[in-house]
Amino acid sequence: MGNGVQQNRNTESLTLRLSGAPAKEARKGVALHTVSEVADMLQVSEAWVRDHSTRKQPRLKCVKVGKLLRYKLEDIEEFISTWCQ
């Protein structure tokens, strides 16, 4: 009986996470860029992009999908306007 309650809570939690803003943005067509693509845009190495995304206070915002890092174009543009003057 306890497992059924726990399973319902997990299902509710998953539903809440799936109905959040990121899912809505994905439906609107917000593209997420890979580390490689961002490195090409900024003309830096992939290691530099990962380093600046995974610090305690990251300079480059990212979305973590499991172990993968993905980037919104607006966050890349914000980084450029803030740090590249």
C-alpha cells in the first residue's frame, strides 16, 4: 500500500515538472544549443564553455539535461553583452 502512495507522489511530481515553463518554451520553439555550437559562436574551446558554465557562480547560464549542458540563445546574447564590452 505504501508503494502505491509513493508512486502517485512521483507521478504528480513528474507531471508538475513537465507542466513548467521549460516545457511550454519548448513547444514555442525555443532552441537549445550544444556546448560545441556555443564554443563556435564565441570562438572559444568547448572546455572553456563547460568551465564557465559549471562554476559555483557560472558566467554562462545553461540548462542541465542529465549530464548534458544546453544553452538558450538569449542567455548567450546576455553573456556577450555583459562580459564582452
